[in-house]
Amino acid sequence: MLLKIPENSPLGTEFPLSHALDLDVGSNNVQNYKISPNSHFAVLTRERNDGRKYPELMLDKELDREEEPQLRLTLTALDGGSPPRSGTAQVRIEVVDINDNAPEFEQPIYKVQIPENSPLGSLVATVSARDLDSGANGKISYTLFQPSEDISKTLEVNPMTGEIRLREQVDFETVTSYEVDIKATDGGGLSGKCTLLLQVVDVNDNPPQLTMSALTSPIPENSPEIVVAVFSVSDPDSGNNGKTISSIQEDLPFLLKPSVKNFYTLVTERALDREARAEYNITLTVTDMGTPRLKTEHNITVQISDVNDNAPAFTQTSYTLFVRENNSPALHIGSVSATDRDSGTNAQVTYSLLPPQDPHLPLASLVSINADNGHLFALRSLDYEALQAFEFRVGATDRGSPALSSEAVVHVVVLDANDNSPFVLYPLQNGSAPCTELVPRAAEPGYLVTKVVAVDGDSGQNAWLSYQLLKATEPGLFGVWAHNGEVRTARLLSERDAAKHRLVVLVKDNGEPPRSATATLQVLLVDGFSQPFLPLPEAAPGQTQANSLTVYLVVALASVSSLFLFSVLLFVAVRLCRRSKAASVGRCSVPEGPFPGRLVDVSGTGTLSQSYQYEVCLTGGSETSEFKFLNFGFNY
């Protein structure tokens, strides 16, 4: 059980407690309650109208939260049976605080001293009070008690921490001491007070004064013992506070020499070298002998005159610039930068293009350079497929006498852009009738019908090609492998499938934005390669249509035969008779026209990682106008 009792509760106050339960009746039920020995409470046993007995806690002695904030008692319930039985319960009493204690300072009087030159915000003293109460009753705030106007302007106290700080600088010559009362108030309104006695300590508060009489800058770099400056010092203080010492930094090649009373001269210790250091920042320091010591610092800058003995130096011996192809003319592609350790006109740098080491490189038409700032510009649009990289030299010349120069190498790397669409090598897309492939109706699923072979003139991911079936006469019958362009059957063929199918394969590169091309091919379903087969007409043909078809086939076969003969001669000349397999009599489709010259996939995972060869050959007599057979050749 938990009871919360205020510490100012009057004596005799009763606090009801929870009663005990006993399943017995009559005299065997609860008859009496006892409390563990303590100095503040006793327990009373009360009886209700129905005969039940319950306990009440009565306060015998006043509580004090500051002495004992919590009590733990044991309540015992006794029945009247034989033998008697009992039960216990723990009673926890929390003494609730009241504001019965005023704040008390650790010291009634605080005596402090502060130098008169202390800056604003300086800590003067920290007063501290203690309140025995808890919670809001024990929370203390500090204030100045009835301060004068002068004290209010000079001092301030932090209400939470009791820190007293300067709001205004104190001056010993004006006020030598301050006396002020500090009040501490708790959350219940009780307060305490202490006194602060502040003694202002006189200090050496007048720094020395330095007056510059003469200063020479710049000075020649090779002349020793040159008088750089003449100055005088003074201090309005008296005694030791008015005596002064003058000095400069120890790591400088200068000397400070006293002359007449309170006058000093600054001279060079040795001949100076401008290339080692072109400028010196000298701090003249004058310190008095007071306590604490005050000093005055005066900074002067001495420059060293220059001669042209340093050539320009590029920030890099070699620069590499990257330019995306198809750039706009006059595009800023990068910059070179050179610095000269000299000064003035000796350090002014002019940039130029040096004659290229490769006499075939048309440098003058490729890049230009800004002579003043070294900015490089592309004079014309660059083509990655024509020129992947080139290099040239740039020169930097100063304007000294005599002029000095240096050079650096610039490497320009042309980055590929996706400006070439895929080019279909097979089947040949020459604007005439699409290539025809024959497939037996007995072909199993996954039967290789043909392979679409394409290349891309770009490089990298711009040349990575993927294939997909864009259109098909009968969707689901054929499929295209995405990475190699192989066209295969997707299921078993049936007699109900149309004999003639038109497929459109989309070839797309991986550039941004992607470019694409399409390849169109026709597929004829036949019962067997040895069986003569004619393409099914779309409508029932008459005798006139059959005659026209015969004429067209004769002309086509003649043209194809000529093309085949030309292809054989071309392969013999280029391949040096590498093809040993005899070509079948008939028509062979061989890609013609301009093909991209760069067909090597440097990544090892591109579109030409394997070698494929496909031939579609047809033969037949002019009287039958029929296709005889189809032959496939693959080289993996």
C-alpha cells in the first residue's frame, strides 16, 4: 500500500488502510491489526456496522520530509481463532514536501577583487544558496536586492547559477569599490540574502604608443644593411609602467637598433633574396614594465623588388581532358595554368599552342587556347568513331627580359555518345522483300529458326545490344533471345498454324537515350526440306497469277545467281579460301552494302562474342517455280 502524507499534517490525523480478508467467520475472522514499531504512526482497529474490522493509521509524531522523506511499515492482521493466524502487508509512506525552509547562502558576505581592465562579461563572483525543500520549493533564483542605478549598470546576476558578471567595465580612477546585496528566492516565496563586497584593483591600463617616422618599401633584393623604418615609442604611465622594451620576431633577417632617446631604426641583417621570400610581415612590439605588462604591436609589410630569374611553371606536367563527341564548336573543354614566382611583368604569363609532334594531326583545326588565361576550346565537333584521343603541347612564356618559358602536355580523350543506331548485318535489310526462312512443321520447341546479327558503331554500353520480338503474325509461336538475337520456336507446330509468318525483331542498344533498328523476316512452315513447297497465296490464284509468279521467280533466281557468284568471288579474295564447305547451287543471301568497320567487342560480353554464319539457299527449275531445300550453317 502507498500513502502520500504532507509533512505538515497535524497530530492525530487518521489515514484509512485497506482491510484484510479472512474466509472464516465469527471469532475466526479478522479481530485486530498491528503496525511495525516506528516513531510516527500507530494503527487503530475500527469496526463497521456489519461487524467487519478495518485498520486506520494515526499520526503520533510530526513528519519532516527533510529528515525522513519515506517510511516503510509492516501491517499485520490477526484473527481470533485457535491457534490464531495472521497476514501481513507492506505500507510505504511518502512524505510530501511543503515549503518550510528558506534558502540559506553558504557565506553571508562575499569579498572579491577584480582588475579595472577586466573585459565585459568577466565573472566577478558566484554566490550559492541551499534550500532543504524539494521540487519547486527547493528551486532557487538569484537577483540583485535593491541595487543602485550605478550598480545595475555595472553588475548582473544569473538567476539560475548565481554567477555575477560585469555589464560595464570598472575604472579604479572612478570607483574603487562596490557593495550590493544578493537575494535568493525559492519557488514558495521564501528568500535569503547575502552581501557582495567588490574591490576594484588598479592595473597598468595605459599601453605604450608607437609613432612611425619613416618606412621604405620595396627594397632591392641584393643590398645589405638597408634602413627599412624609423620609429619612436612613448608611454603615458610613470615608473616601471612607463619603461618600454622594443622587439621584432626572431626568425626575420632584420635588426632593431636604438638611436637617440626613444627612437629606433629597423635595418636588414643581410642581402635578401626575393625568390626565397618576396614579402615580409614585420611586427614591431613595444612592451612596458608594468604589472601586468601591456604591449603595443605595429605591423609593417616590406616587399622585395624582383628580377626575372624564374620560368613559368605549370600546375601539372600533363593534363587529361575529356570531351563528349558531337560537341558544339567553340566549347570550353578545359584549362591549363602556369605560375611564375617572379612579380610584376616578370610574372605575367602568355599561353600558346606548340607545333604538334605528329605532323598529320590538324591541331590548328581541332583546338585553340586563350593566351591570357589558358582556357582551351574545341574548334569543331569531334567524332569518337573518327578520333578517339589526341595530344598536344602548350607553352607558357613570361614577359620578362629575357623571356622565360616552359611547356606541358595535354591529352584529350573523346568520349563516346550514343549517336549510332544498331546496324543489322543479317538478315539483310535492303528495302526489297524480307529474308525468308524455312522451318519444318516437325520442329521441336526451341528450334533455331535464324539469328539476327547486328552491330553498333558506338562503344561501351552504347554498343551493348538487346533483341526483342516487336511484331509477329502469330504471337507466342516464335521467340527471340534477348542477348544473342536467336529466333527460336516457342512451342510445337501444328497443322492449324499458318504457313507464312512475318516477324519484326527490334534491336536496341543500351545508350541514353537508346537507339534501335528493326529486322524483318518471313518464316515459311514446310512439312520437310526435301518436299517441294510453294508459299501459300493469300487468295485463290488463277492461271494468270500462276504465270506471273513463274516469271517473277525466274527473274529472282537469275538475280540471286548473279549475286551468289559475286559473293563467292568476294569471299575467296577476302577470306583466302577459308570457307572449305562447298556452296549449294541456288541463291545465297549475303549482306551487302557499307558495314561498320569496328566489329570488335572489347568488353567480351557484347554482340559479337561468338561467330555465326547463316546461308539460305534455294534451287529449282524454271518450269516448276518451286523451292527445293534450305541449308543452315553455324560456326560457334
